[in-house]
Amino acid sequence: MDFSFTDVQQAVSDATTGLLSGLVDTDRVVAAEQSEEAVDRALWRALAEADLLGLAVPEEQGGAGYGLTELCLLLQAQGNVVAPVPLWATLVLGALPLARFGHPEQRGRWLPRVVTGEVMLTAALTSCANSVHEVPRIEATPHVGGWALSGVELAVPQAHLAGCILVPARSPDGGILIALVDPRSPGVELERAFTTNREIHPHLHMHRVGVLFEDVLVGPEFGRAALDDMLVAAKIALCALQVGVCEAALGQTAAYLNQRTQFGRPLSTFQGTMLRAADAAIDIEAMRVTLLRAAWLFDAGREAADAAGVAKWQASERGQRIVHATQHLHGGLGADVTYPIHRYFLWGKQIELMLGGPSLQLSRLGARIAARALADTSS
């Protein structure tokens, strides 16, 4: 079997890597982190001008019509340079569900503006991903012409930038709906919150926020399946970010070990440093293969929940081990919070725990395997 990328996928990888590595440097990242929005608007415009924001947007809405695998290549390139732009939030949490589940008016209203960089999107998935039964914290009650949403959702990625937030909510009969919410609507409050990697993920407070039926992406009868689909894609995409982060962190560490000398020899020639760096390289390849398998299953329309759980466990468990190793191998420099390698450590630690850490991924995988075994036994 041929596991190499297609010509299109290789072109996407080359284009995204070339653009981001050419535009992003440490000074630019620091400047964006210290800005009011904590985002690089100029870089976002450059990505739009390069037609990279529409990779997974259908062609009828001005996009390229590709899938999650191509988005993962973009996110991996972002992780390489820890670029402060909301690619994961906008393209995976927002645009991808709109493309998969939105009706024509919704897709036409939002997706062309994503492609041009005019609008950013996000979704409120934190509580669903971390709750035992993946149930939203937001409650939906019937309201004139639609629904009224109330509750608090924590850490919504870059919600302060979003023109629209996809909000899962539970209905009185136990169903789940997904609503398109304008963060400037009456009853919506965003509480500013900074994350480990210096992004802004506000807490979303909602008090009887009215949502018309036309702004419901998926109704209660099909919402559970749509939410599961969103969570699977979001986890897979996080793994791509983690691979990019760890690749770059290890590359920078190898360069440092080659030029830093001790007892008249480069640090890279000492067995202890060589073994730890080699272990990190093996960890990265394990992360990469599980990520790409999960993305392929998702794009092929096959069951990808287990593969996404495996990939997220690998990215969480191995990813945190890698960023710890790369920081430690820098010695005293690794403890300097202004030194570039520390930023990769922060990104790696954040990705480790977003949408559930390694123990949660294992428990979910175990529960699904046990449920299938019981079902086979009973039948």
C-alpha cells in the first residue's frame, strides 16, 4: 500500500509550511501575544490571500473542497511556528461543521467570509469534551420562533474574535441541538480568560439568549451525532497542532545540542542527550501515524471515534513528554520564560489537556470497547 501524500496534499503541506515559516518569527509572535486581541491579524490576511483558509470549505462557497487531512497539514505548519492565529477555532470548530451540517443559507452566510478572512468562528465544546457523558452545560428551552439558551460554557477558543459561536445545548427532552450564536446578542457576556499558551479563551455566559430556528445548525433529533462528529474532528486537528509543535521543538533542541559544548565536546555527542532526543523522535512518529490514520478515516466517512481517541491519547501523553524533554535538554535556557523553547512547552502542555487529557481518552476508549463486548455477548 502507498501511504504517501497525494500531489494535492503535498502541495498544501509545502505551501503552508513555506508561507508560515517565511512570515512568522519570535518577535512577531511576542508582539501578537502582547496585543489586545492576542492574534496576528496581518498573518490572518496573508493566509486568506494565499487561499489557505478555504481548504475544507466546499467549492460552491469559494473554497477548495478538501477535507480534514488537508486542514491537519495546515495546523501542523502552524504548530511548527506557534503562530498566534485562530485556525483551529475558525476552520475546524466553526467552518467544518457548517460545511457538513449547515443548510444552504447558513453556509452561504458564513463560509465565503471565512475564505476571505473577513470572519472568524469558534465553538463551545469544552464542557461536552470533559463531561462524563459528553453533554453540554448550556440549557435550551422552547422560545417564540426558536430556543432560549442559558448557562455558562468555559474557555471558548478565541470567542472574543468570533462573528459566530457554535453552541451545543441540551433540550428539555434530553436531546442536543447546535445553535449559531452571535456573541453580541442580548444576554451574551464574554468573560476574558487567558490560557496556558497566552491565547484568549473567554468564558461564555448566556442568559435566555434567543436563537431563531433558522440559526439552529442541527436540531435535537440529530444533534447528538453532529456533536460527536465535531468532537472527533476537533481532537484529530489538535493532534496535528501537537505534531507540529513537537517537531519544531525537537528540531530546535537538536540544533542547540549540536552547537553547545561541554568538556570540549558538543552536547549532542553525549549518550544521555542522544537517547532522550531519539525517544522524542520516536514519540513524534507514533503521534503522526495515529493522527493521519484518524484523519483518513474521518475523511473517508468511516467510524473514527476510536482512532481519534487513540491519536489524542498519543498526542497528550507523548506530546507532554516531548516538550518536557526539549525544555530539559536546553538546561538553564529551558527555564527562561522569554526563550523560544518555553513557548513550545506552553503550547504542548495546553494541547495535552484540551478536550480531555490522556487519562480521559483512555477511559472513553475503554468504555466503548467494553460496551461493544457486552453488546456482542448479549447478541
